[in-house]
Amino acid sequence: MSIEIRPATAPEMGQLGLMGAYSYGGAFGDGPDNVVATGTRPEWTLCAFDTAVRQADGQPTMATSFSAFPFTTRVNGNAVPLAGISTVGTRPEYRRQGLVRKIMTQAFADQYQRGQCLAGLWASQAAIYQRYGFAASGGLREYRIDTTDIHLHQDVAAMPVLRFEGTDALDAVREVYKQFIVARTGYLHRGKSLWLDNVLAPPPEDGPAYVAVVGSLEAPTGYLVYTLRAGRVAHRARAQEICIRDFAWLDQPSYGALWHYLARHDLVGRVIWGRAPVDDPALDLFIEPRLLHTQDLEGTWWRVVDAQSALALRGYDVAGSLVLAIADDELAPWNNGRWYLDAGPQGAEVRATTAAADIELSVRALSSLYSGNRSAQQLANAGLLAGDPDTVAKLDQIMRTRFAPHCPDHY
Ligand SMILES: CC(C)(COP(=O)(O)OP(=O)(O)OC[C@H]1O[C@@H](n2cnc3c(N)ncnc32)[C@H](O)[C@@H]1OP(=O)(O)O)[C@@H](O)C(=O)NCCC(=O)NCCS
């Protein structure tokens, strides 16, 4: 076997499509020109090719597919570059031979050079990625509620909510989203393709995407993107279902107004919002919160690729300084060592130091802490971080995020 690891060329992107078709069981299309191939550029890929085994057209056989989108994410008020890893798959006949490990090692080195200090992904199985230092960095909260059970404490009926179709309200919605994510963590800066090919492009069986905007197109203060289908609920009078695809709000009255708008859909027996953040306020605002039938699920996973840059670029609300020691990062050895972190609302300085460590942790624990998915105390309680209790408490203050990390965009 003669394996070469390199980006795919443009003519080889059809093989990437077919790899995605097989790895994901057709979820993104079956042909060589499916979404897996068309949504990625050759220069974003890093694949393994068996040069000894040729395809009918003479191309070397793609044994493993891999790509990383050049995203920007929010981390507690700041923009941070993130490599969004996707299309990971190895042909069954090449599995368990270390190909993904080789690619991941090369990818982290490339991302480090490119200044992509974080890597993120949606994991088909956590076991695959935890060994590479990825940690859960945001959850998904799912609600399923009957419209007759939507009652909030506040009276919000007075706010106008207008409905639009397709891209008619796109400018207003983009503006709300930008403001909504600014202080949050984990949300992506959405380019045109994330809006048009993701948020506003539901699967055909769900019908068109509708957009509800609070206020006006000129001064919007919240929005919902949703689909509405008949015959989905076993109910004699209310068999329709609404699926919320995206939800953002700039103040609590707008949040309430959008729920109130949903409640007016008298033929809808079920509203599903499968991608709410885990700190979504509904449980505090609903009069009968248990009727939301809340379920928490796994969301995206992050890996700190370049600890020094990632810590320097992130936002901090509380000032403080300490020395973090990272050890045993085999895939990104430049992270190993002791780092002096001096952080606060005005910015952060991070430099290598020989001073004694206040806190010791692995890169996986750092990734979890970095996103705010786990506090330093929770990691210490789990034996994943070491430090004296006062320093752990101080680290908690420095690293806390205003909002729970969350990414509603699947990639
Ligand atoms: C997951 C997958 C990409 C791994 O590819 P691979 O080339 O076999 O990976 P490697 O040989 O480099 O294995 C890397 C490590 O992961 C382990 N591993 C691989 N697949 C695993 C799985 N499904 N569950 C648990 N461990 C797994 C291997 O044992 C190996 O462990 P080690 O590094 O400690 O020796 C491949 O099995 C696959 O294509 N699966 C189906 C598609 C899929 O799930 N893709 C991920 C989409 S997010």
C-alpha cells in the first residue's frame, strides 16, 4: 500500500462526494456531485490516496476523505478563527490503519500555520475524536410542545410579528443574528452559503422555510425561521407540525412575542425546536415548563489547536492572571509547556514562562474550559484539572462565558 496525504485536486472532488455518500449513508446525496463535494473546495480538503490502486479513470483511490471549512466563531464577545472539520471518512477496507490519525496530525500542523487556533466538528461518534483532544463545546436542547401549552409569564401580545417567505427578510434576519451572537460563544459568522444552503434550505419533505420577524424589516428585534407541515401529529384537530430551524432575539419581549406568534397556529399540535442553546430562557419563562418536554443532546466539539493564540484572542469579563501547564499534547506539541495568561475585559496576553504552574491540565480539558462548556471546578471535580482550590476558583472567574456555548449550524 502506498499512501499519499494531500488535498484533493478539482477532478478528484467527485471521489470526495462518493466517499461522503458512503460514509453518511446517503444523508447528503448519493452522486459524486452531492452536497459533500459541492459544499467544499479542493484546497480545504486533506485526503489519503492509495497511489497503487487506481480508479477506472486513472485517479489514485481516495482511501480517507477530510476537509475543514475556514470559519470564524464567537468566544465570549470576540471573533476567533475555527477550522470546521467535516467529511471525515475512511473506506472500510482501509479502516483501523491509522489514516485519520495521520491526517489529523497533518491538519493541526497546517491549521497552526494558517492561524486557525481552534478546530470544531460534529461527531458521528465521540470516541473517534476525544483521543485527538476534542471536547464537547456546546449542547443542543430540544423542545417539543403543543401550541395550546405555550403560555409565558410576561404579556407580549402587543409586539408585531410579520411573516415572510424565503429570502425576503434575509437582510433583517442577518442583522439580528449578527447582534444576537456578538457576546455569545460557539456561533459561526454566517456567510452567504450558510444562510442560503443551510438555514433557509430545509429538506424537501419539510416544505418551504418561513421567516417571522418581530418589529419591522427596518428595525427587527428578533426572528424565527421555521417549516410547517400537515399530517405529522396523531391528533384529530391539530395534526400540523412546526419545526424551528433558527431563532434569535435581541430582548426578552421579542423572545416572548415569537413564542406567542407560534401559539396562534391553532392547527399545529407540535412545535419542535431541536437546536436551542442549553441556557435558553424558556424553562424560566414558561408557566408550565415541563410541557416543553425538554431533552438535552450533544452539540459541537472543539479542540484548541494553538493554545497561545486561542487564549489571547478570546473574550474575558473578569481580570486575572495565572500560569497554565499543558502536557502530553502529542498531536500539537507546540502547546506543551507553561503559559502565563494575563486576561481581562481589555484583552489578554499569553506568553511562555518558566514560572511554576498554578493549574495543570490536558489540551482536552483546556478545550472544554475554553468554550465555557465546563468550569474549572467541574473539571477539577472530574480529576481532569489540577490546582489549589483558590486558583481553581480564580480560573473559573477568568474563563466564565456570559452564555453557554452553542452552535446551531451543522457542518
Ligand atoms: C471514523 C473513521 C473515519 C476512522 O477512520 P480510520 O482511518 O479507521 O481511523 P484510524 O485508523 O486513524 O483510527 C484512529 C483511532 O480511532 C479508533 N477508531 C476508529 N473508528 C472508531 C470508532 N468508530 N469507534 C471507536 N474508535 C474508533 C481507532 O481504533 C484508532 O485508535 P488509535 O489511534 O488509538 O489506534 C472511519 O471508521 C469511518 O469512515 N467511519 C464511518 C464514517 C464516520 O463515522 N465518519 C466520521 C464523521 S463525523
